[in-house]
Amino acid sequence: MRRLGKMLLWLPFLLIGLFILYEAVGMAVNHAASAWQTRELARLLERELPQVEILDCYTETGNTSGTGNHVDMLSAVLFRTEAEREEILGACQKYGDMDEWSFWAKPLEKVQAAREGHSYIHPFLEEMSVPSDLEDCWLLYINKSAPFLNNIEGH
């Protein structure tokens, strides 16, 4: 009977420990998935587009919108190519359906022009190496749900 009592005393600590372990594993998996997503986008561009130059990549894991309790995987790839718009969009669609909200590719000139009046748009660009010459530069952006969607990083 005493043994059962001691086990019951340790039960809350065991449950708390398991919860912390679950959250830590979830964070690690989410970050690994985000990094993989960014690498895959860069590889896709290198494989599908002629003479592409990857200028910079950015990865963010967490609640990127600031609303709700969820974890996102944001990937952004700056690249330069002389390929035509249709060819770029066709290559990117091999990764998934583009929707102009969570997965898109746009000329960097247009993205920068939109940021001029609204600096809060795409704040991750401040952390990227944006070239001064924007000719033939594009931004590929994707924001998807993470595998551990309700992880503590999303709160």
C-alpha cells in the first residue's frame, strides 16, 4: 500500500515531465521541418530553372501571423534568374498549389515597392541580404502549418 502511495505522489511529476518532453520534441520537429522546407524550395529552383542564383534564404518557425494559437513554417528564398514569369511560376507550382496568400513568387521590385508605404509587410526581408540591383530578382514565399501545429511556440 505504501508503494502505491509513493507512486501516486510521483505521478504528477511524471506527467509534467512527459508533457515537457512532448513540447520539446514538437519544437525540434517543427524547426527541422521548417529548415527542410526552405532547403527543398531552394533545390527546386536550382533544379527547375536555368541559370538561377540563390541570393539568400530565410526560415521562421512559430506563430508568424500573431493571431490564434498555432505554429507556422515560413520560408522565403531570394533568387535571381533570367527565366520568364510563366517559367518561374510553373517551376514553383511543382512544390504545390500557389494561392497568392500562403505560397507565391513575385518580382522583388514589386515586393519592395509594396514595403515602401507599409514597412510592416514582410518584415523578414530586413534580415535577408537584399541586393541593391533588383533586376531579375524574385522572392519565393511559403507559409504552411507545422507538423506539431498546437505546440507551445504558437502561443
